[in-house]
Amino acid sequence: MFPTVLPTYKRADIAFVRGEGCYLYAVDGRRYLDFGAGIAVNAFGHAHPRLIKALTEQAGKIWHCSNLYRVPGQEMLSKLLADNSFAETAFFTNSGVEACECAFKMARRYQYVSGRPERFRIITFQGAFHGRTLAGIAAGGNPKYLEGFGPKVEGFDSIPAGDLKVVEAAIGPETAAIMIEPIQGESGIHVMAPEFLRGLRTLCDKHGLLLILDEVQCGLGRTGSLFVYQTVGVTPDIMPIAKAIGGGFPLGACLATAEAAKGMTFGTHGTTYGGNPLAMAVGLEAVGMMLEPDFLPHVRKVGNYFAQQLAGQIDAFPSVFAEVRGQGLMLGLKLQSRVVNTDFMAELYRQGLLVVGAGENVIRILPPLIITEKDVREGIDMLSAAAEKFTS
């Protein structure tokens, strides 16, 4: 019998019923240390009292009214984001891929209203992940995700990252924009070199293109800065964000300069649920918490400590672990080829530790941003116990 839940995930046989802080509790009562955070979503862990308060207070007022009317929460959150980023405007969505879709349309529309309608193609990079819609998988370019879904959506040119000469050679008369994740997550935690990102900005300025930085996973405090671009000396024109912005509530946004967004006029884009009052209430609280003085320094401090502890694991288990990657609390641990990451993750589950898989035989470590050094040590103990099982 075909399952009533579409079988598009190979799910672990664990079901969670509640969470508290950095821990999740399964139906059998077992406690797990959550170093996956819903794939970098639960920035404040589970059941954070301030987020619960924001949600429940708003739930008693109004949940949904549609974008046919003003939504005061959108006006407040867009201003908060603009005041703390390059952006001058925001379009709110329910997810990261919707924010990316808005970015695709915005870039094409910008060139159209600028008198260059032939420019519609977007250069993207191998190893990227921009979501699972038809345009999202075309932008990502992963053959595994494209297989069986008919002709690839036209307009995306995927090239290797790292060489500016290769990028410039890919720019043609139909190119509208360049889109890149400052840190790729899905393909194995690849940090883009600051000089490469700066070079992309220079190329965009030279050729009249827009620069789109996808900070859906790496943004909103994950690396120890509010956004990665702020630490590398690069200012994008458009930036999709999501995941941590709602602290677990479905929320995304496409941020942009006024110039980049000039083509997005009445009737060019829309959403039914995006920017609903519930999401805005939680988003305002979550972003406000991220902007408190001690928050980002805490992420940097614990992130540095965590990276040091992971490096120690490589020294202790060289036949199991090969490399530490990432920044802040967006970390990757590459395993030796003899140890398959899915097998290792299954052992971590048995130890009571949750992580996330990634390409290149990497496990992603994306804990809540509120973790302490004590939590890190507990996780490292579980990691060590799992590694013992794979030591030859």
C-alpha cells in the first residue's frame, strides 16, 4: 500500500513530541541533543519562552488577513531588517525557496525595465542549493535533483566556483545576474573566499549585472555576524533569507536595494500567506533577539570553541575524521572515505545526538545559536563514542 505521506524522505525512525532548549524528546521519552536545529532553523532552540509569548499573543489577535491590506508587522520587520543591512525593501515569503524565486524574478524584471529585456540568465555555481521548485533545482544545477522532471528551466548557467576568469567567460549578452551562497551548506559546507566574492561584485558592476547572495542558511547569526556579506566587504543587490529568521516559524524574505527592486511594481509578484501577522510577530521577536548586544559575540565565542573541539576529534580519530569546515555555528565534519556519513549519523542517533547530512561525506553541525560550551562538550562526548565504533 502506498504510504499516505509521500515517501520523498528517508526518515529516521524517531518521532519527537516536544522540545526544550537544545534538546528534543521522542515518543519513547528519550532525550536527544539537537545539533541540527531543523536544518539551521531553530536558532533559539525549542520552546523559547519569548518566541512562545510573541506567537501566542499574536494568535489571540489576528492570524491572517492577506496582503490585500496593510500588515503593520511587515512594515516594522522590513524597517528592522533595512536598518541592519544593505536593504531598502523586503518581500516576505513562507520559505527560502520562495525568497529565491522572488530574487530570480526581481533580477529578470530589473533588466527588463532597464531596457535590456534580453538579459534573463543567472550565473550560479556548482554545489549550490537554492531550493526544490523547478526554478530552484535549475539554479542549483544538481543532476540528482533535476532527474525526471523534464526540461531544465531555462535561464541558469552553473559553473565552478573560485575562478573569476571562469565567471567572466560565462557572462554573455543574456546574463542578468550572478547568484551565490557565501557558504554552501547542502554540498558539504564550502566557504567562499572573500576575495572571490569581492571579485563577483566587481564583475557585476563592470557588466551591469545584479549580485544575488543567497543567505537562506548561512545568514541570521549562524556564522557569528547577522549576515555573512557584512564580514567580507561585499554588498549584494538582492539577498534571499529564511530559516532562522522565524526561529522555527515558517518565514523568509527577499531583501533588495531600491534600484534592484525597481521593476517589482503592482501586480508583478504576490503571495497568499507570506508576511502573515503570526509570522511577522515571531520574526520581529527573533530578529530583535539576534540584535541584542551579547548574542552575536556568544555565537562567535562558542563557534570558535566548537571548531577547536572538532579539530581535537580529528587528532583523536584520524581514521574516522578528515577535516573541519565552516564558520561560527555552521560547521561541517568531513569523514574519511571508509566511513559513510549516513552510517555515522545512524550511530550518532543511537548515542542521542542529532546532526544533518551533506555532500562529500560530510555531516553538518548546525546547533541552536544559544548552545553553551557545556552543550558542546556533551556533543563531543557523543561524537567520540560514535567514532569509537568506527575505529579500525
